[in-house]
Amino acid sequence: MTATPRTALTIAGSDSGGGAGIQADLRTFFACGVHGMTAITAVTVQNSLGVQGFTEIPADVVTAQIKAVAGDMGVDAAKTGMLATAEIIQAVAKTLDEVHIGRDTDTPFVVDPVAASMTGDALLREEALEAIRTELFPRATLVTPNLDEVRLLTGILVTDEESQREAARALLEFGPQWVLVKGGHLYNAPRCVDLLSDGTQFVALDGPRHDTDNTHGGGDTMASAITAALAKGEGVPDAVASGKRFIERAVAESYALGAGVGPVSPFW
Ligand code: PLP
């Protein structure tokens, strides 16, 4: 028998194309050596060209999935991705309190505030943004928005280091313990610089920019790699540095698939 690995739970949507969402989370957990568990929130119909539509899972079924695994197998760290509706977000927040996951508990909780795909298709009903801010952010150990999500959540358009700091401060106002403002979508920048802050420390994580259009699932993959590192007991700054190394490699190894945007890859 093998020693039992640490466990990580993803609460997120399915991507039929296998590049993002639950599928990206599970293979990242696997690549990072943790046992992955899932609470599926929505089923998207998508391929490399975009999201054709989605159906959400009833909120009580999302809740039941979380309780089933937390009560029996135990969760060492959890993350959220696509949550689809305000009703699901409210149900997830309440359930996480009941199973003692989130900041101020022993189980770290990462919120990747997924709002739209990189092809511009909505993955969240409009009224749900407010629920992400008010229900999830105060419970989060770490939130990991990209620059489009920062603009949606705070109204701040990040264009440089100073506005990235301003965005970090604005996001911390909603109550997460740490925020990672990812700079990868600042397309004219020569490097990908992400800013991590808890309001006291401001840590710039600088990495190379790879010349590829195949970045589908990149945000999910980074948040999952961070969640896996947290599950293994790393503190937030170390876990984020681990996640950054993982996504750099996954982008470097990304591949073309289909006529549109190919996925980042954890195969190496
Ligand atoms: N589909 C699902 C289910 C997702 O969770 C996400 C991102 O989180 C996407 C699609 C979009 O991924 P990308 O923005 O990398 O295309």
C-alpha cells in the first residue's frame, strides 16, 4: 500500500474540451502529487473556439458533493473556479463554513474569481459578481484574479505597477487574507509580473512571457497548483511561488489543439 497523499478539492465547472475547469484542476492536482476531489458546479459545452453554453448543477447537489468528500475523506485545501450563479456561490459559502474550510480555519481556501473565458464568453451570470465579492472573498485565504477580473470586481484598469498595487489594496478591502493580482494579461509588458499582498507585504513575482497563443486553462492551472502546494502544507507566499513555477512550465509546454486556443500542459 502507498502512503495516503494530501487531498485537494476543486469546486468548479467542467470543460468538455478538457483544457480548463475541473479537467485542468484534476490533472494539475495529479501532477503535483495530491489526491484531487471535485464538486461540479456547471457543465460547459466548449472546444478550442469558445464556450457554446453551459448548464448549472442544482445548488443542493453542489453542496452535497462538498459535504460527501469533506465528511469522509477530508480536505487539506480547496479552491473555487467557475461557480455560474449567485445561488451556487451562496450555497458554497454556507457549506464551507459548515465543513470548516476557509480563512480563519486550518484548511486554506483559494478563490479564482472566474467570470469569463479568454474567448470572452461569460461563465458567470451577471448578478453573481456581487456574491463573489461579499460571500466568497471574506472567506478566502487567497484570491487570484487576472486583470479582466480585477476590472470587473473593482473597476480598476491595471496598466502598470502602481495600478496593480492599487488593485491589490482594493481587493483586500473585500476581506481575503491574501490577493494575487496576476499580470499575465498585461500584453504589452515584456515579463509576467504577478503581485502578491496581504496588505502588509507586497511581493512581486517576476517570470518570463512565453510567445504562445495556447494558454487555455492557464488561470485554473495556476490556482490549482497553488492549492496543491497549500494542501501539502506550504505557506501562502511559498505556495504562490510554486504555482508560478508550475504555470510557467505549463505555458512553455502548451500545445495547439483544434482550430482555436490550445491548452497549457502539465505534461513534462
Ligand atoms: N471553462 C471553464 C469550466 C473554466 O473554469 C474556465 C476558466 O476558469 C474556462 C472555461 C476558461 O478558461 P480560459 O480563460 O483559460 O480559456
